[in-house]
Amino acid sequence: MAHKSTRRDFLTGKAAPSEAPIESAGTEGRDATLETYLIRVTRRAMACEFQVVLNAGQYPNGTETALEALDLVEALESQLSFFRPSSDISRINLLAAEQPVELEPRLFELLQLALKIHAETDRAFDVTATPLWEIWGFSRRAGRVPSDEELAAARTYVGSHLVELDPERKTIRLKKPGVRLSLGSIGKGYALDRCGQRLDAAGVHDYLIHGGQSSILARGTRAGTPPPPAGGVGGWSVGVPDPLRKGKHLGQVQLQNTALATSGSAIQFFRHKGHRYGHILDPRTGCPTEGVLSVTVLAPTAALADALSTAFYVLGPEGAQKYCQTRPEIAAVLVCPSRSGTDVEVLSIGLRQDELRA
């Protein structure tokens, strides 16, 4: 079910939700007598800050386990990075158009997931969109508007139909020289999932992990959180940012045993002749997506939430709503410019009222 509201409605308590990267565990409305300390373990990786948040004193080896989980992020960056010549992704891009390339089993499963999401989202999510990202200048943080000829040429190398996976041999083949993969829109969420698996295996079951505050995985409950009402959601309280006002929030969302990811173009964009071009491209047209300010997705895994937040940004409200109709485990919040141009419209899909707080 979808709910629409404006920012004004949301702030006066009339609205359903809004968008959400993370302002990790918020304290608004909490009982001070129940307040507990948190341990935060941080590591720089994948061009952002990864952080594991634990309840202080709950797990004797919690800090060491968190450090081990973050060590895994560094190893995954070495495997997944488009920019490292020695990574598995670079090896695929270099060799797989000439011969099948054997993959580590979990990387193979990740690519299977990427192709599945590509098919389920009407091609709005595509790990082969690298040539588009390059000709628009976003790979160099130097935005430019490509010519029609450049755009047409780049589009010939884009499309997940150009990727062939062999489940039996765990190999990948690229059907055309020039096709290249980039996992930037799913890799960070995948890293969070792998970190969570490491924590779970060590017996740590109450935690929050985020990567750059835009991808989050939450398990269990923050200690000291008052019990939710009957049928309500406990877990971890996460800030819901306002996409138009840096550092401001529209509210909070409760996360328990779920993941959250947010996509938006508030940071990566450029202007040309008075027009604003964001970095999230529609792989079907080759052009930057317009009409959406930010998208937040809640999903069972961080990799899925990461990919769907990008796909829903491209699909827009109608496409996101259609996707979620048959998938009750997925919820989303889209923030779009209002028709009046003076406010924003907030569309909530699949979230209950008790999961959000203005």
C-alpha cells in the first residue's frame, strides 16, 4: 500500500514516511533511564566510512569481532573494485570477452543476483552501465554532456543480456569486447551482508552496520530501547534525512532484522546551461534520471536494498509500486518534487505507520 504526503504533512505528524540514509541510533523520544552506551568500530573502505555499532558490554569479544568483520570489507574491496587492476572485476573486464573466467562462488552468486534484479526491474538496474557512467564524466568527478554519437556508441556496450553466467562451471563470459562490469550499486550492500554473517557466526546478534550512512544492516535491538507496542517494531532507530536540506531530518524509521539503502543525487551532480544532471543514469536511455530526489528501500539483505534503491530511483513511483505489489518483504520511501515546486511529495510503499516516526 502506498501513501503520499508533503514534507509539511510529515513534519506535523500527518504523513506516512520519508527518505532514509542513516543517522544511526537516534535518541529522540527515548527514556533517559533506559539509555545505554554504544561501541562504534570504524574503518575506511570503498570510498566511505564503514561502522559497526554494538551495545556496550553485551558481548565480551564484540570489539574484536567487529574489527574482524571490517577486515573482511577490505578484502572484498580488493575483489570487487572497478578501479583496482588486480581485482576480480578488473580481471573479468579484461579477459571475459575472450574466454570464460572462473569466479569465486560467492561472487558468482552476487552476479546472479544482479542479473535477476535486472530482469525483475525492467532493466532499470544494470551492472554493465559503466560506459555511460564514463562518458557523462562521473567516473572522473568531472561531469560533461556527451554528444548524441558518443551516447549511441556507449549504449551498444550496455545491457545485462551481454553477460553470460554458467552455474555449473561458475564462470562468466562477456559476449562483446568493450562490455565492462561495475558493482558500485550493489557491492557496498553485499559487503555489509558479509560483515553481518561474520558477526552472526561469532554469536553477535544485536548490531547495526552502515557503509557511508547510505547502506545499513540492522539485527536485533539496541539495548535500553523501550518495548514496542503490541505488533510494533523494536530494533534500531535510524534517521530519515531531508534530501533538500543537508544535515536535516524528516523523521525516523525503525529497523529490526532488515537492511536499508538510500540512493539520491544530492552530492554527485553537475550543471550545464542551467540544467542539473545527477549521477544516477537510466541504463535503458543512457541519460541521467529525473523526477525523483531520493529513494530509500527496506529489504531482507543489504545487497538487495542497495540495488533496488538505484532501480526504484530510475523506475520512479509507479515502477517502484508495481515491483512491491507482489513482494511484501520489500518497502520503499520515495521523495519527489511536488507539482507546485515549493515542497516535496513523500510516497511510502509497504511501510506500516508504526515503523515510522515524525
